[in-house]
Amino acid sequence: MSKKFVILDGSSLIYRAFYAMPPLTDSRGEPTGAMVGFDNMLVKLLTEVKPDLLAIAFDRSRHTFRTERYAGYKGTRKETP
């Protein structure tokens, strides 16, 4: 019996959600749009795909193995607010 194993690029999903959502804030004025969007995408995936196993990976910093292998990685992307 095979199982569904999903691996997500969490940093990419949060970045995408940040720009897809309106500027939402909590009662203290803290921005929450990126997390609301991320949660929405995650719930949709869990509901529709129903994975048996799930891993979410996040970049720890701007400097990753990708930038070591390709200096132009995300070179045209604007600085994250």
C-alpha cells in the first residue's frame, strides 16, 4: 500500500500569500495576511489531497544552497517588506 507524501516550500507559500492577500491585521495592528493566506492554502491542500505524510521546509535566511549554486537565484526579486 503506497502513501501520499507531500513536501511544501513553506517560504515560497508565505511569500505568495503575502502578495495575494489584502493587508489584514490583528487587534494590535500586526500584519496577518501572509499567515491567513498560508493557512488557507494548507487547509485546501489537506482537504483536497489528503496526504498521509506532510513536510514543510522553510529557508533559514536569504543565503541558501541555491544562491551558492546559482548567483542569480531570485536576483530580480524585490526585497521582502
